Amino acid sequence: MKNSGIIARRTSVKNALGMHARPASKIAQIAETAHSDVWLCANSIKVDAASIIDILTLCAVKGTKIVIEIENQEDIVILDQIADFFEAGFGEI
């Protein structure tokens, strides 16, 4: 497994309800399939994207800026899937 450093992508919460249990669960499911750790960062807090509880601690309301980080180039598809989910407003807009 090759590790090529941190790869990050910026996005934001677009749906009116913000981050709640359903999208947190979906993000965690996606992150669990990664080869290495996946992180979500917001408001100076960095959490494990494979943990629903950790994700919910971000208290991310509509407009919250999010940085998605991966530690392994092999997980770029995971990064893209999570970023696309954010961009689609978690399927709620």
C-alpha cells in the first residue's frame, strides 16, 4: 500500500437541515471502505469520517465549510464519493 501524503478537498454543507444522522451514516459507510483513514474537518475540528458520532460532533449546519482528507492516493474514489454526496446536498435538495 503506497501512502503519498494527505490529499484534501473542500466542500460545504448545502442542505437546509445540515449534517444529521442519515447523511452522517452514509458518509461513514463510504469512509469504512477506504484503505486508510478518511477525515472530515470543520471549524478547527478534525474527525474520523468512518464514525457517525464523530461526524455529528461537527455540528455542521447549512453553509459550514468542510475539508475532506484522505491519507492514501488509492482512496481518491472514496474522497470523490463523499465530496459528491456533499455537493448533492445529501440527496435532500
